[in-house]
Amino acid sequence: MTSKTQQAIADHDAGLTVAQAARKHEISETAVYAALKRRDKKQAKEAGLQACPCCGTLVPGEKINRDMLK
């Protein structure tokens, strides 16, 4: 059995808005947005991307020069 949040994410992926999916499964929009953010972060990490420490943009990890940040 999948959770209400997982069902809402599946509905969102199928084309519903976050608000519609949250209402359909009787959960808060915040829960859906948080789950989407976690999923996106996990997918970015699996793709080898890291958030830039200056601006937060996802870039390949090898392009971040940590020596320049000091």
C-alpha cells in the first residue's frame, strides 16, 4: 500500500496540480511540495549534481571549485 503523499505525487506526475492532488488525497500542499523537493534532490544526487554553494543552482560536482569559496 502506498502512502497518501506517494499517491498525490503520482497524480501530480499524471498532470494534476499540487493543490488538486493534495485535496484529492486529503493532505496538505506543503507535504506534497516537501516530498517533491526530496525526490528532486535525490534524483539530482543520483545524476551526480550538487547545489552550488553560492547560488543553489544544480551543477556537476566536479565544476565546483571549493578552494575559491574561502
